[in-house]
Amino acid sequence: MAFDRLTYEKAENEIKQRRFRAENRLTERMDEINVKIPEITEIANKISQTSIELSKLIIRKESNFTESFNKIKEQNLQGQAMIKQLLVQNGYSENYLEPVYTCPSCKDKGHINGERCSCFNKLLTHFAVEKLNSEANMPECDFEHFSLDYYKGTSNPSCPDCYRKMSENLAFCKHYANNFSLKSDSLFILGQTGIGKTHISLSIAKEVSAQGYTVAYGSLLNYLRIIEKEHFGRTPNSETDTLQVLIDTDLLILDDLGSEFQTSFYESTLYNIINSRINLGLPTIISSNLSVEELQRNYNERIISRLFSVFTTLMFFGDDIRQLKRLRNEF
Ligand SMILES: Nc1ncnc2c1ncn2[C@@H]1O[C@H](COP(=O)(O)OP(=O)(O)OP(=O)(O)O)[C@@H](O)[C@H]1O
Ligand SMILES: [Mg+2]
Ligand SMILES: [Zn+2]
């Protein structure tokens, strides 16, 4: 999977930082223990001495190799057990002198047997999403600035009970964001223009990102354009594979389904994203101002059936808040 050079460097740098942090922390702890329990340092020195003997043995391949090897190994194990015992006796945890890596699988090296570790792949996706988001030109929206006042006394005949329904939608979305996990449901947010679908999606994005998840948010049309350019571009391998990044990100928010032109490439790409994420069990949030009938008319059955069966639908109601704000001179 391809990533652009800057994304790759950022991920590599983060892995390096993590390794430095783990090593520095261990050095600090060893210095501390050296002062408080010098016996441990003595034992640790002996152990490293025997390690040298061990490598000498291996090089020399003497006749009594196995016997000496086992003896040294036994001494090492005893030494390590003593260190643990002394740590516990002095009120420390027995693992106090073991390095704490962010990723124990690769010990913060980023690779295992020449293969990229999953922690490295996660970071690559994270920085690729960060770059995509920075180019997305989406407004800053949060729950704090989502007011229910706009839904009071609405003139919208389709929803006399608009305020109550939108209170429920807001409560649902706050709960969703606060309790987010990779197993969270996917959401399909429907409703007319200017009633807060994008605002609430971005509020979820903000909260979920703050919890450390990687959240890609952007207009579907913009994503499809990027993917199309990469797909038909001349140098496909030097750029980030945006399609794969959108499939892999923890949470994907596709804003404004229906604003794109209907081309077979767009439709198959959209299907690919939705279906791949369903297969991975990852949550996606999609918003649209098309009616259910329009959706059914405009999209392939394969997409529609997934949106209405796998996704939880939230119906939004209200008057166009863009207009309300203009009328009230709030911009
Ligand atoms: N409940 C709300 N409280 C405060 N501001 C809101 C609220 N809902 C929407 N807005 C603001 O109104 C404008 C329109 O909202 P938004 O972009 O979320 O609409 P939308 O439903 O996504 O519309 P469209 O279908 O046209 O994309 C934005 O500036 C948004 O910040
Ligand atoms: Mg919108
Ligand atoms: Zn790793």
C-alpha cells in the first residue's frame, strides 16, 4: 500500500519517538534503582557479564559447550529472579525494570521480520487521514455550538414535533460519540438542507478524535475526486492510496451523499468503501439531503440495501438554519 513520502516520514518519526521514550524511561528507572537498591545494579552487571561469556562460548564452540551454556543460562535466570524479588521487597512492581513499549509486538521498531508492523500501518493511516482532513475545508463544529433553539416552533409541516425529535437525535449522537468504539454502529443521517447534518457529524468527529481515534471527515464528492485522480493518474505509486486510507480509518464520515455526479467509477468506489468497511466491522457515518425515494432512484440496490440494513438511520427535521441565521443576522 502506497503512502506519500511526508506521511511515511511522519509515521517513521513517531515510531522513533516512541522507542526513545521507552528507552529514556528505562534509563531513568535504572538510575533511580541504582541509588535506591544498588544490589540490583550489581546483579544486573553480573548478568550482562555472563551474556558476554555466553557469546564467547558460542564463538569458541568448545566441547563442553552445552554444559557451560546451561550453567550460564541458569545463573542468568537466578539473577533475574533475584532482581524481581528485590524490586517487590522494596515496594516496586516486579516489571519495573522492563521497557514499556507502546507496541510490545515490535518493541517500537515498526517492523517484524522485515514486515511492517500493524502499529506502523496504523500510524501511516493516521497521518494520511490528518493530511486529508487538513485539505477538506470543513467548518469547525462541535456539540457545544449545536443549539436546539433552532428547532423550536418550526414551520416545517412534515415535523410538528421537531424539537423533541432533534433533542433525541442530539442525545443519541452525544452518547454515540462519548461511547465510541471500533465496534460502534454505522449511522445514516437523513434530512433536508441546512438542518445540522454536517454540523452534528463534525461534532462526533471532534469528540471521537479527541479520544485518540483516527477520524476521516470530508465530503463524499471530494473524496471521490481524489480517488479518481489517483486511480487514473500517471504516477499512482508515489501518492497515498486514499481509497485504502478511507477503508482503514477508525471512523469515516462521508458527508453529503447525493451531491456527486453519477458515474460508474464513483458508484463502484462508493460501494467498495461501504462494503469493505462493513466487512472489517468498522463504523461509517453518511449524511444526505436526498429523500428515501431519491436515494432509491439514484443508487444501485447493492448500496441502498446496505445503507438501510446495516446503518442506523437518523431522520433530521427542521427549518433551514442557514436561512434562520441569515434572517436573525447571525453569521
Ligand atoms: N443545531 C444547530 N445549532 C447551531 N448551528 C447549527 C445547527 N445546525 C446547523 N447549524 C449551522 O447551520 C449551518 C448549516 O448546517 P449544516 O451544514 O450542518 O446543514 P446540513 O444539514 O449539513 O445541510 P446540507 O444538506 O445542505 O449539507 C452551518 O453553519 C451549521 O453550523
Ligand atoms: Mg451538509
Ligand atoms: Zn508494532
